[in-house]
Amino acid sequence: MKQALIFLCICIALPVLLFAQKPDSSAIKTDSVKITEPVKPLQQQDTAYTSILRQNNLVNTAGSPVSMASATRKQNNQAPLFYLLAGLVMVLALFRFFFTRYFTNLFRVFFNTSLRQGQLTDQLLQAKLPSLLFNLFFVISGGLYSYFLLVHYKWLNGGNPWLMMATCVGLVGLIYVIKFCILKFTGWVTGFKEETNTYIFILFLINKIIGIFLVPFTILMAFSDPGIVKIAVLISLLVAGFLLLLRFFRSYGLLQNQLKVSRFHFLLYIIGVELLPLLLIYKALVIFLNKNL
């Protein structure tokens, strides 16, 4: 009985002793970090990094910030045009490589005016394939030059540039195909086949030189600034006009003894057959492209 009484007393006193103990300090959530002074801003912290920046004269850390306005870059998609003209130059380089003798004789005959017509024909007209390829090269080069010339003078506004280029190239080719057929037909009708072949030879000889000459000016007109383009157009027109006049003078010098024509009649032929069709086709081309493209 005494043991049961002692056990009962212990059970009653034990909870009281447990609550009387001091609470565990680890169970109390307190902030052990005491803020003694406010934190300095990042700009005012004297760290090693900021010290190095302050000592560097090339870095302006003490100056006031400046905002720089950046303009949006205008995209000018001229990559296809660049590859087109690069391909034109590559074609000329291939002609120069594979037809070296013809290329050399072409310029030698052009500058050597003392040779007789039979020698000129023997040196160049025997090579049919190079002559045809250089004539095609003149058509492409002349067509591209005509397109950039029209664009420079703002006679072509808007439209599809590739279609305009193809139209210019096609018209240049059509002009000389028609002219070749008319000259051949005229020589056959009148019986002056030899004289007609002489004139056709000189005509396409000068055209080949013009086609090669126009390549660098076409590149300048396509990618240069307006000031440079204006100078390139002026020089190219002067030289091309001189070559065309040279074509007429050389033709007249070789044909005057055979045909017995006066200078006045030859001038009328040049105006009626050479210049007026070109001016009419040019006017029709400008009207067509401005209305339909």
C-alpha cells in the first residue's frame, strides 16, 4: 500500500517538474544577426574592384552616363545582284582563259587600223564559237548597263528589277538580231554581199569591245554611292559614244571606195537605220515598263 502511494505521488509531481525546466535555447527562433549600421550602396562600397576602376584612366567611372541612340539598320538585299555581276565577271575571265588567242586578236585588230579587211576577217571570223559567245556577252553586258542607266536617271520606278533586267537584255539582243537580218537581206537584194559582211564585221567587232568595256562601269553603277555613279555614267557614255562614232568612221573608210557613197548619204543611213530605231525602242521600253511593272 505504501509503494502504491509513493508511485502515485511521483506521477503527480513529474509533470510539474517537466514544465518547470527552462526552455531549450535551440528551439527558440531568434535572429542572431544584429544590424549595427545601414548597408552601403553598391556604388559606395570601397572594394578592390572599384579601386582598380577608379585608378584606370581609360575607364570613365566618375562621369555621368550617356545614352547613345542607335538607328535601325536598313537591309539592302543586293546579294543576288552581287552574284549576278560576279558571274558576269567570271564568264569574261573564262572567255579570256579558253579563248586567249581570239581575245588577244580582238584588241590587236581593234587598235591596228593599218591591216587590210581580208586580214581582219581571216583572224577573227574563222573562230565561229568565240565570236558567237562574245556577241552574247555584249548583249548581256549591254542590257544590264541599260537597266542601271535607266534606274540612275529614274526612268524606271518600282516593279520587279529582275524582270526589268531580263527585258533590257532581251531588247538589246532583239535589236541586233533584227539589224543583222536586215543587213544580210539588204546585201542579198542589192548584190553587195561582201560589203555588207564587211560592215557587219566592224559592227560586231566594236560591240564586243563595248561589251567588255561596260562591265566595270555596270558594277560601279550597281553598288557605288550616287556621286561615284554620276561620274561613272558620264565617263561610260562618253567612251561608248566615241566607240560608236569610231564604228561609223571605220565603216565609211572601208566602204567608200567600194560603194561610192558620199558622206552625206552615209550620215543619213546612220541616222535612219542606226539612231532612230534605238530611240524609238528606248521610248517604247520606258513607257511599257512604267505602265506595266
